[in-house]
Amino acid sequence: MADRDPQPTPATAGQPSHGEHVAIARNGGVQFRRAGTHDAGPVAALHADSWRRNYRGAYADTFLDGDVVTERLAFWTARLREQPADRFAIVAEEAGSLVGFAYSILDENPTWGAYLDNLHVAHTHQRQGIGTRLMALTAEAVIEQRPSSGLSLWVLEQNVRAQRFYEARGGRRVGRDRLHPPGGDPSRLRGEVYKLRYAWPDPATLLITG
Ligand SMILES: CC(C)(COP(=O)(O)OP(=O)(O)OC[C@H]1O[C@@H](n2cnc3c(N)ncnc32)[C@H](O)[C@@H]1OP(=O)(O)O)[C@@H](O)C(=O)NCCC(=O)NCCS
């Protein structure tokens, strides 16, 4: 992992800034902060692009090549408008451009605790340590707000690359289930699609130290 900043800013990921431009960490030229309503457009664009590149085969081509950007924009505009205390979004920016984001929900599951709902890094910026840092900041916020909580996420069964990434970060595969289609519209999926749950009973294992 390219942790080019040997002394990252002490993280305060557990203290919501609701998108004020306050850095909670730095990784070379990449700055991490809490997301706000104004981030909906860039987050939606990155999310749609990431789905187009990585979810083809699971999501229907008609959806990916059609209204996915519009659908994601409506989704993120609504999601970032209200940020309840049990949800938080962290974005990564370089020179003012969004290069990654993570969105999490506390207390989502009675067994596995907090839920990392979205983690995406721009294809131009992968393998630079941004995903690892987003996971570490997520873990830090979870630990700060719910000290005894675990952390888990779902990943598409076909998304082997992301599974390897989670396994390399100590994630344990603990479940498999059918994927709910985006927006509840079954035509947006290619048939029956499955997802895998990865869990970190102790999110402290995801923290970056030093
Ligand atoms: C999965 C994903 C979030 C990982 O993000 P990322 O920023 O590429 O992750 P990192 O750079 O922190 O780590 C990826 C690998 O690059 C390596 N790496 C990091 N910096 C590096 C560098 N400078 N040079 C070479 N390798 C490097 C890491 O060690 C890691 O390898 P490992 O898993 O074998 O340890 C990203 O690939 C992504 O957005 N994928 C598409 C969307 C997706 O599938 N999201 C998950 C949905 S569940």
C-alpha cells in the first residue's frame, strides 16, 4: 500500500463534519473528509462508472448503459441530504476531484454490527492505498461510536478482485444471499445474482498504525 504520508493527520472520523472541508486524513496528495450534500453529483458519477466497469454480468446491460447515472444521482441526492447520526460517508479527493468514497451504517446487523454499504475507488486511482485507507477510517469511526461493534459488508459473488482485497485485510466470508436489485427493479439484474458477506468481528484489525 502506498502510504506516502508518514504522519497522517490524526483521524477524527467519528466526529461528523457533514461535508465541511475538514481533512480527517491524508495519503500523499489524497485528502479524506466527511461527505456532504454537495458531494452527491461526484459520488453518483463515480458509483455509476464503477458499476459499469465492475458489475457487468450481474447488473443488466440495459441498466448499466441506460439510466444508471440518473438513478445513482437520485439515490445519492436523497441519501446525502439527510445524514442521521448512525450513518456516515467518507470521501477521498485529489486536487478537488473525487477519487473514492465509503458509506456506512451503524448497528445494521445484530450479529455483525456496522455495515459498509459502499466502497469504490476511481479506476484511475486504484492500488494506491485509497481503499485501504477508506476502510481504516470507516473502522475508526465505528470503533469511536460503537466500541464493541463488528463491521461487515456484502460483495457480489462475481467480484473476485474485491473479495481478494477484503481477504487480504482479514475479512472472513460469513454468508451468501440473493442480491436485491437496485431500486427494487428486477429488470436491472441479469437473472439470479448472489452476494457474499465478509465480516470483521474486530474492526481494529483494519486500522492503519504508524
Ligand atoms: C476494491 C477496491 C475498493 C480497492 O481499492 P484500492 O484503492 O484499489 O485498494 P488499495 O490500493 O488500498 O489496495 C489494493 C491493492 O493494491 C496494493 N497497493 C496499494 N498501494 C500500492 C502501490 N503504490 N503499488 C502497488 N500496489 C499497491 C495493496 O497492497 C493492495 O493489495 P493487497 O490487497 O494484495 O494487499 C477498488 O479496487 C474498487 O473500487 N473496485 C471496484 C469497486 C468495487 O468492487 N468495490 C467493492 C464493492 S463490495
